[in-house]
Amino acid sequence: MATKPGFLSKFPWEDMGNFKYVLFVPFLATVVSGNDDADNWSAHICALAALRYIIAQVFVSLSRVHNITERTKIQDKGISYEQIDREDHWDDYIILQAYAMTAVHHIPSLGFGGFPLYNTAGLWQMLFWHVGPTEFIYYWLHRALHHQFLYSRYHSHHHASFVTEPISGSVHPFMEHIMYTANFAIPFLGPFFQGGASVSMFYIYLLCFDVLNAIGHCNFEFVPRWFMRIPGMKYLIYTPSYHSLHHSRVHANFCLFMPIYDHLFGTVHKTSDTLYEKAITGQAAPKTAPDVVFIGHGTNLVSLFHLPFMLRSFSSRPFEPKWWLAPFWPLCILAMFIMRSFGKVFISDKHRLRSLKMETWCTPAFAIQFFFKSQWNWINSKIEEAILEADAAGVRVLGLGALNKNEALNGGGKLFVDNNPDLTTRVVHGNTLTAAAILKKIPPNVEEVFVTGATSKLGRAISLYLAERGVKVTMLTASVERFQKIRDEASPKAQERIVHASKIQAGANCKDWIVGKFCSKTDQAMAPSGTTFHQFVVPPLQEFRSDCSYTDLPAFELPGDTKYFKTCEMTMERGCVHACHAGAIVHALEGWDFHEVGAIDYSRIDLTWDAAMKHGLVLK
């Protein structure tokens, strides 16, 4: 909101939330029922709205693909959840303008209708009315909105976005949009009264307007130098860097799309040309290597849409496979095959914790692919390629997330370290902190635990840790050999407390289950009433027992001075990361100079926990 919201700041439908989209229903119903008028007005309104949403999505996706934008980035800062939420109403202007145009269309005495499909003269008239009155009026209106009285009540809402995204250009209070809509109606009304109006002018003007508005609010420069060197072009069209200065310097570069009015009235910022040159050559925000990289992967196929460059609002909240994503399954399957054929590990998002630069990368694979042995060599090759790329760039720590460090796949990352003994980047599975997080949720006075997935990295470390501290540990595994190997690692006294079990029924009298393997409804039924299921199994257990409790997957809330998180790490709450991701961050913060791969050194569990607490991480 603006700092001091003024009269008519809120849109009439703001409190409706997503139910505001029912406002499109009258147009759709008119089309579907066959009751549209001779101009097919409702059909055109629907088509225009759809195209405007597509344009917005294309630019949002483009602006969030780091491999493209980082080459000519303008501002090195990122955006936050607060900005995402504030800009969630970016599309209100589409609804407003649809109804405003329709209201004018239905004024009987005006006769705003009966348009031909195309009129060349009318398009030139439309351009004249835009370049003249509309750009001129906008310039002075915009300057007026920067007067303290109007700025605090209206325009400050827009300027709360210091670093803009393509849709930021349409984020304004209702009153401001009313003024803009009236001004932007001039290029339609002018040709209408001159007899040059046509259907095509609505499409050309509105869609070109949205494209130019999105361009100006991108945080990377892509208008080529040859284009800007055309004589007079710098006066006729702005660039992303030109408008970026308006958001960073505020009292300069007021134009809509044409800087000529800034030049005429002396409001061009003196660094406009310099910033353009720096941005287009990659010097405005030079690319530097991150300190920490964490590599995740897709889970459910529709988790594709949870990537930050897909659906901005959806990705800013914990992942849920929403019903409305079901029709996009064929697209997800196609994407999976495309990534399998041409994909490589890519940058998903960038963050910062104090002076620590962090990036999240993503393996071009979904969870289902990890369960096919035929895919393992390909997956490992992509991960290893990313590790070598990170090493060449100077990354200090690279964390492996979820199935990227599966024991059967690559020995918890050990394969990569063995293959590349000269790595300066430290490869980290982060499971030492994961084990610590699970252990901290177990009551300190517990005397006995039942462990499934007991011979996994986490199961082994947790079992040995608890046994050394006097807890009886029943390890469920079908492999006596693997059980015995783990038991032999313990001290003689601890060995007496480690018991083998081959059937789930062995946990029938234990009220603390540590679950690292899928546990069906029948399996869970074996636990006594009041049992707590402490889990590290992925995906999390389905909670069948109302008389039992289930802990969440181990995760940490990052310190308050963590910046630029705008998406959620899959099912994690905002500002939270999986424990293994937190483990990689702690590894970098502590400056530890060793790889954390393979088996967990359970003697370091307490040390790792203390380090996480020292740096302000909070267990969730």
C-alpha cells in the first residue's frame, strides 16, 4: 500500500481475492451463449485479456531466467516476499480497462462500435494521439504524482518496488489507474471521432502498450546498441536501464515510453547513457561466483510450475499439486523429455545471507527418474558437470539436495569427490545437520526408539548417536550383514543397546519411531497409541493415525537478515530451507575445509548443531 493511502486507493474487487476473476464471467457467458453483439465485443475482450496475461507471463518468465538476465543485469539486488504479495494484484488494470471500454461501447448516443477489422489511416491517427496528448499528459501527471501529497497517498505504492519485475509497471492504486485509463483512452477516441477506428487498433495499442510497459520494468538490459545508435532513437523509446533510474533516483526520467519529454523539460538523469552502456556490457551488476550453491531437483511433475520463472505467485508459497494444474500434465511430461534430451543443471534462484552469496540450482530431472537405474549415469553426469562448473567459477561449497545425494546413486556424493580429487569446491550432503535436527525433536528422556530405514546414512548415524547416549535402538532391516557392520562401529557398551529387527511388529511396544522408509497404513497400525513418528522419509508420511503425532521433515528458518528469497523451497514455509540445505550454508559460514560426503560422522552432530545455532538458524 501507499504510505498514507488516499481516497479510492483500493480496487472495488480487492477484497474478493481470486474470486475477482468471476468478473470475466459475463463476457465469457455472452460468447458461449451466442448472445454477443454484431462487433463480437465480448469475444474481443476475452481474447485481449488472454493475450495480455500471456504477454505478462512471457516477460516474467524471461526476466527470471538467470542464465539470460545475469549478463546484462541492472540492479544487483533481488526482490522479497513482501513485493510478491504487494504485486499480486498486478492484473487489476486488465479487469478495469475491460469494463471501462465496454461501458463506452454500450453508450447508445456515442455509437462506439461498428468498427471495421482494419484501418491503416486510423492506426496512424492512433499513433499521433499517443505520441502527442497521451505521452505529454502522462509526463506531467507522473510529475504531479511525485508531489509529496499525491506521492504519499498513491504513487509510493508503485515505488515500493525498488527492483522491478515486468508486471511492476501495472501495480498502482485504483485512483491512479482511473487517471491512467482516462489518458490511455485518448488514442482510441481520437481515431473514433476522426472516422479511423478499427478492431485492430485495440489489439495493437493494448498489446504494444503492455510489451513496452514490461520492457521498462525488466531488471536487465536487452535493447541492442545498434538500435539505440539510430539517430533520434534515444528520444523516442526508453530502455530498461533508463526507467530503472526512475525507481532508484525517483525524481528523474518521468516519461511513459518516450524520453523526448524528459529531454524537453530537463528531467533526464545525467547517468542515463552511462548506466545503459554499463548494463548492456555487463558492468552494471557484474556476474560473480556465489559462495554456496545448493542443487535440488523436481519432485511431482507439476512441481515444474513451482520454479520461480514459471508461476510467480504459486512459487512464492509452499508447493501443493493444485487441481487446476492437472490439465498441464501433458506439458510437464513433454518438459521432462526435453530436459532429458537437452537439459543441464540450471540456476533456479539467488539469495544472500549477510555477505554470503547463495544460489539454488536445479538438476533437470524429476523424482520419478531417480528410481530408474537406467537414468543414474545420466543424472550423475549432470550433477558432476555442475560441480566442475562450480569449481571453475570459485564456488566454496556445493550442497546436494534430496535424491541428488542418494546412497545408491552416488554414495552420498562420494563418487564425485573420488572422481575429482583436486576439487577446491567442497561437496556437502548436509546430512549431519539433518541428523541433528531429527535428534533434537526426540524427547531428551527417551529410553527406546524404533528405526526404519535404519541402514541409510541418516538411520545409521542416528542409531549410533542414540546408542552411545544410553538409548535402546531397535534397527529394522532385512540385511543382517549391514546391521552387524553398523553395530560393530559402536563402542562395546553401545553395542549392547543396538538390537536387530526384521519385521515391523518389533516396534509394537515403542512410542518413538524414527522413520526413514515408506510406512504404509498397515505398518503404522503396528505402533502403539500415542506414538510419535519422527520422520526423514521423502515424501513425508501420510498421517493415518489420529491418535499419534507426526513431526515435520527437518527444516530450518534462516536468520532475519537473509535477503532476496521470493520463492519457497518446495513444501517449506517462506524463509525456510531443508536441513541439508541449511547444512551447506553452515558449512560455508564456518569455513570448514572438508567434503561432507558418504557416511555421516556422527561424532560431529553436536558440533554441527552448535554451529547452526551460533549463526541464528531456527529449527522448524
